[in-house]
Amino acid sequence: MNKFDAYTDRVVDFADKVGGAVKDHIPDHAMRWIETGAAIGAVKTGSRVARTFVKRNPAIAVAAVAGAGLLWYAARRRAKRIQAEEGETIDGESRRVASIRHG
């Protein structure tokens, strides 16, 4: 291990201690605001990355959306099939059929 690794380890330990101390002294409601801000930042960054990816690779994006749609459709059909096997009704239409006696 060289000196650079030792300094890196010390910096990481120091940052961990400072982060823990700050987290202990911040009230709960302030921590929730920080977490909310981090979540909003992650969503904004993710949407920016997704938009850039779609602009550069539209065919892959269309294929991914189509694949997700097919997976959703297959899962929905499977769930309906399982409901039917368990004796539950399947959503649909029904009509009354009059019986005719022969004889």
C-alpha cells in the first residue's frame, strides 16, 4: 500500500465521521427534506439521461417500450388465467340464453 492509498482511506474515514455527526445533529424533519431533495435530484438526472438516450437511440427505445408492453400483457393474461383456474370470475360480458325443450 502506498501513501496515496493511506490518504484515501483517511479521507474516507473522516468523511464518514463528519457525515455521521451531521446526520445525528440534524432534526428528523430536516432529514426528510434532504431525502426528498435527493430523490427529486435523482429523478431529474434520470429523466435527463433517458431523454439523451432516446434521442441518440430511438430504435432501441421503441423496442424497449414494446417489450415492456408485451411483458405487461403476458402478466395480465397469466393473472386472469390463474383467477379462472381458482374459480373466480373473469371480467367480461354475459347474456342470458333461453333454454329450449325438445320432446
